[in-house]
Amino acid sequence: MDARRQHAFTLLEMLAVVLIMGLIAGIVLPGFGVTSGQALDDGARRLSSDLEFARQRTVMTGVPHRVVLDLERAAWWVEWQPPPPEEEELSPAEEAASAPDGRPPIDLSPPRSSREGEFGPLPTQAGKPSRLDGETGFVGVETANGLLTGELVPLHFERDGSAEAARITLRDSSGLGVVLEVRPLADAVRVFDEE
């Protein structure tokens, strides 16, 4: 064999190397920022899903729920207001015996407000803190009271599923932003890119 032939690459070998490098680049490059908004979109989708879950569970159970946003730690969780322990009801005969004139007493106490009582974490996975991924965080929550940027911001859902209007803004380290809009009587949370 010729000595020059032993040290050269064939066209087939060069094509194989280029093909392998192309495959490796196709697998590795998306992880290096080509999909920089993916964590932002995933976080917005998960938060939107939990907001809709809290609204639906409120309507189904008739028990007020809220989603608490921890703006400092880029986290949130779902809480509910457990119903009070049921009081032991008296039989009609016992009620009549307890009233001085033999008639059962009339309950004149005001109806329980949906905001009374203590909220506590939902005893499911939704009650545990969920966090935004990567370098994504909350910018703030805009309500009728203005822009809230404090540490904890609760978004309440009343027994009928209604809520105060709110706009939640998320942003990642590259400056991309997403807004989640909670409408007072809508059945869904609207998600759109920040302008």
C-alpha cells in the first residue's frame, strides 16, 4: 500500500464524523438557552392549572379556597377553609323542652362569612408549595388595590367560584415575561406574553 493512502481520511469517514457531530449538536444545543422561555412557560402553566383547580374545587365543595403566592420565594400553594366541626343537633322534643314556652328557639345569628375562620393547606399535593423553575420569579400581582409586591399574596375564591380580578406577572432572567389574568367570574385563567 501507498504510505500516503494510510494517513488520509476517506470521504465516507468524513461524512460519518460530520453526521455524528450534527446529531450531538442537535441533542445538546437546546439545553444551552435555545429554549430559554421553557421554564417560564412551564411555571405559568402549572400556576394557571392550580388556580383553576382551586376555583373548581371551591364550586364543587362549597368551601372557600385560596391560592397563596409567596413572591419572595417564587412559590405558591392551595389552601382551604375547612368546615367547622358539626354541632350535635337536638331532636325536636329536646328543642321544645329547652325553650321556656315549648317552642324551639329561632336562630338569629348572621350567616357565616366565607372569609371567617382559618385557612389551612389543602391535604393534597396542591397544598404543598410548588416553585417556579430556574431563574423565573414573580414580578408582582396587580389587583383592585394596586400592585402588590409583598411576601405573601392570597387570591381568594368564594363559594360560587368568583374571585377578585388579578394579574400575576412572571419574568425570567432573560427578561421574558408572562401574565396570568384571573377574571372575576370566568371559568379559566387567561395566560399571555407580557407586552
